[in-house]
Amino acid sequence: MQTHDAKRVEITIEAIVKSRLTDALVDQGVTGFTILPVLGGSGRSGEWSRSGQVSRASGMVQVICIIRPDRLDGLLSAILPVLDRHIGVVSVTDCQVLRAERF
Amino acid sequence: MENLLSLAADNLVSPIILSFVLGLTAALARSDLTIPEAIAKAMSIYLLFAIGFKGGVSVAAHGIDATLGLSLIAGVILSALLPLVAFGLLRVLTNLDHVNAGAVAAHYGSISIVTFVAGTSVLESQGLMYEGYMVAVAAAMEAPAILSALWLISRGGGARRMDSDLWREIALNGSIVLLVGSFAIGWITGEDGLAEISSFVVAPFKGVLCLFLLDMGIVAGRGLRAGRGLITMGLLGFGVLMPLIGAGAGLVAALLLGLSTGGAVLLMVLGASASYIAVPAAMRVAVPEANPSIYLTLSLGVTFPFNLALGLPIYVSVARAVTGG
């Protein structure tokens, strides 16, 4: 089976800035992405759990998108100002996709 | 004084407070008791809808007068000014930097709608009437405090510039939209509308409030556990003193407006309560450097239980003594 190189970008970020982030993705021409709820975790800002949150302020989401390798730098430059001072993690991994024209 | 003690004792053994205590105790004891997230969300939607709707019906029944407009203005002014007092008090009592002090101050100018709902429940159990439009005053008091606090923080160069996202977060957050919207529906449909859905918005209200407060107790307990190392004696003192100052300001405004005893209690409650829904969200957008553990633990873990258990009877007793109601 023929596969093609791509980059998988995972952004774990505060739910409160989700729309700002997805707007930045769309502005970069990334119209395909997946948003997942985050159950909990721990990091520099301490331990956190989704259960028992009364405010949207404390929620986290994970936004995943797969793009062509040549678009990676532009995408990262566009999302950096959104992440700015907020809690979050961005990771990039190599992956393979079947239908390259879709990315 | 005897009256206050008896009211406080009655309040402490009410199903609402005991439900909160159960949740708080369970969380502090590390029990695995939880209310599913979706159910907690549904209960908060129900409570906001019911309290807004009943407020609108009350306004439809009694009509509007100049006091409504003046009460709204007074609410906005209170909400805008209380953060300045809170900020000053924090700088005196604690060693918080100006960003964290400003973020905490915003919470104390804004309101807790659950404390307001618990206040209406206490008033009803005491047979005290209140102006239905106080719900609208509650909605009006959500946002001005955020703007005041952002101004305070921006003086030190800490806050982000206001943009459309932030404005949307402040003015159109779900609780404000639901509260104002259900108030409008109640106002438009009046007593006839209430008769149609009273079995939904009136009868189960207190039971749902008990369950919601059970959840709030769990959340407050977890917050207290998580923020144990953060809450200093100065912050603790602020969390108890600031509601009393806010209640005092609310009482003065109520007297100037000529509100009923029940209305005065509710304006005191609004002045005394601290936000833990709308303001934290706005602060995360505008001032992400501020530590949410500080402002959430203070408003939810210290001031909310204080208002619920001791504040409400104090406000009712003081308002009764001052207004003669």
C-alpha cells in the first residue's frame, strides 16, 4: 500500500482558547482537525482533573491535525501567539497517510 | 442577637446546607463520591432557568417602576467598585502581586448565582418577599467587576488587550444568557406561563438545589485540598472579611433605593458573593498569568461556604434590624 509522509500536530490547550486556536488553524488553511476532551493530567501548573469543574475556565482540550510537512513551520508560527501565556503542550510527530491530497 | 443565632442554627440544619456539608466532607475525606459532569451541568442550567423565569414572572405581576432601573444601575456601580476595595484589601492583608490581586478582586465584585439562589430559598423559608427583578440585578453585576479588575491589572501592564473574544466571554457567557433569557421568558409569559410549567420550575427546585450544592461541596472540598498550601491566613481573612464589606455596601445601596427587606438581603448577598463561573473564565482568557488555584480556592472554598453557612443568616438579621422588616 502506498503511503505518504505527513506531520501530526497535537496541541493540548485550555478549553477557553480553543476557538482562538481553531481560528488560527483555519486561517492557515488547515480545515481538518479533531478536538478531544481531556480527562485530566499533571504538569507545571499542578494536577488537574476534568471532574468537579464548575467553570469552563479549568477545562482542557486536545486539538489534533495532520498536515503536509511543508506546511508545518507556517502552522507553528501561527499558533504560537495563541498559546502565548496559556497552559498547554504542542508536539509534532511523523506519520503516514494514505490519501496525501487531503492534507 | 438571639434572632441571629436561631436563624443561623436553622440555616445550618437546612437540607441545602447539610447537602453542601456532605459533599465537602466527602471530598475532604477523599471519598470517590462524584456527581457526573453532565448532570451537574444540567442542574445548573435548571437552576438558572428556574430562578430567571420566576424573577421575570414576578416583574410581570408587579410591573416595573423606576426602582428597577435604579437597582440595575446600583448593581453595576457596586460590581465596578467592589474590586477596587478588594484589590486594596488584598494588598494590605496579603503579599499577592498586582496580577493575582487584580484577578481575585474581579471575583469579589462579580456574583455567585448559587449563593443568590440559596439566599432566595432562605428568604422564602422566612416568609420574606423580595423584588423579582433582583435576578436582573444579579445578571447586571456579573461583568462590570471584570472590567474594573482588568483596568487595575493593566495599570501594571499585566492584562491582555480587550478583543472580541474577551468581550464575548464577558457579556455572552452561558450563565448570563440563560439567566437574562429565562427572565425575559418569565416576564413575557407572566403568571399564565408559570402556571403551565410550575410543576417543573417550582416544585422540584429545592431538591435540585440540594443535589447541586452536594456537588458544589465536593468541588469546594477538592479545591480546598488542592489549594491547601496556597491559602495563607491573610487570604483566609480576606475571604471572610470581603463578603462582609460587600454585604455592607449592598445594604447601603438597598437603603438608598428603598428596597424591601428581602430585596435588601439579596443585594447584600450579591455584594457579598464571589464569582466562580463567569469570572474565572474571563481571567483565564485575559490574565492567564494569574494563578487560578488562588482565586478559585478563595471564592469557592472559603467565601462560598462562609456565605452559605454564616453569611446568609447574618445578612437576613442585619437587613431585618435595619429595615425593620
